[in-house]
Amino acid sequence: MSAKTLEPSTDITPAAVEVHDVHKWYGANRVLDGVDLTVRPGEVTVILGPSGSGKSTLLRVINHLEKPEIGYVSVNGELIGVKRRGERSEVGVPPAEGRGRLKELSERAILAQRSRIGFVFQNFNLFPHLTVLDNVAAAPVATGRLAKPEALELARELLDRVGLGEKTGAYPRQLSGGQQQRVAIARALALRPGVILFDEPTSALDPELVGEVLAVIKDLATSGTTLVIVTHEIGFAREVADRVVFIDAGKIVEQGPPHEVLDKPQHERTRDFLSKVL
């Protein structure tokens, strides 16, 4: 069954995402090296780059699954994972901006922030002991957003939208990889996030299943939600992106509209990468 068109939701406010001078390293390995990125509300941003370039780490920093050593992230002006404390500057906070020192939020507060930032993982991350319906309904109930009957009603609606209305009673092990990823997208939508992050959503799929997942994301791209998508699917990026960002060695090398970055790349590293994947 094909997915239904995902229409704009009246209760979603598309979120703006700002990444400020973010650095992230593991030992001597600097994974992100001074990344600055602004995603406008309702924009579809596709991030490209070679393996190990920092793409997935950047997504995980945006929702604070990874903590940056330097720099910070804000969504609609709200700092993610930290709060301001006092007036003195600390490492990673530009003194000229007057933001003062930053203090890590409690895990409970961080979880509340993450509930407003959807995340679709490479490997689905569904609960194997729950049915498809309960997988989608779980987060609205756990966060207190909806009572269980309302959450189940919403889950049925979302599963129908991603073309899986007949699979509500199935368990993840009974689904194909493409079906599981569509369930994961429905689960991300269940909390009505203002922004959804996709970390290579088709990389774990067999080639014949890629299209069904990309079709759902294409429809979602027209629904008004802010999307940040890490992918190797160049044709998909050309079709859906408002902006393409190319990252290499933890730095943003080039960014712009798809027709500029993909067809007329200015940087030698971008041209070399595209010559190998196109």
C-alpha cells in the first residue's frame, strides 16, 4: 500500500535550528570542527559527505544525544541541553553575544526538549515487544501529551498516512526493513515535532525497499515540518532539498541550493565527492 500525502498539520510550528561554532572530538579525533549552520523554519536541509565526515554526529549534537566540547545548538531560540547561568563567559560561548556561562540541563529537561525534535535512526530502533500500533503510540503517552485512547487513535492515523494502516497488530520482526522504517517515521511524527532529523534513513535497507521510504519523506517535505536529512541519495537530495550542505572532515565545505551544490560545486573536495557517487 502506498503512503497517503502528508498534509500540513495545524498544530505544528516549524522550528528554526541554529548550530553555533560546534566542536566535537573523541580523544585525538576531531569529528566536528567549528560547524555553523542555520536551518530556517519549514526548510528541508540535506547533508552530504563521505563516511566519517561528521554528518551523523552533527545530528546527534542537535538533539543533545552527543554533547559538544565547544559551541551550542538552539531550536527556535531555545538552547538545547544547556541553560545560561550568570554573566561570565565560558569556553565555547562567544563573549560578544553576552550569553554567559552554560550549565547542563537535567536529563529530564533534556528528554522534554528531545520530545520536540523528532529523530529517525538508520536501524529503526523500534521496540520489538510492542506492536506497530503501540510503538507509535508509546511516546505521546509516556510524555503525557495524550491519554492512551487518543494516542492510539493518532497512531492509527499516522500509520495509515505512511501506508501501513493494515499492519497495526504486527510486530517489528514481521515487517520488512522498509516497513519498519515507515513505522519509525510515524513514531517520530506522533509527538508533532517542529523539526525531524533523519540519519541515513535508507542505509540499512535493501535497494528495492529504498523507494518506499523516500516516498514518505518526500511527502513529509511538503507538509511544513523542518527536516534535516543525512543521506547518500543524491537524486533524492536534488528533488526534495531546499538546501544541500556538504561536510568533510568535520567542516562545512559548501552549501547552497541543490542546483548549485550538485550541478556547479565550487569546492574541489565537493567535486571530487560527487564524481564518485553520481
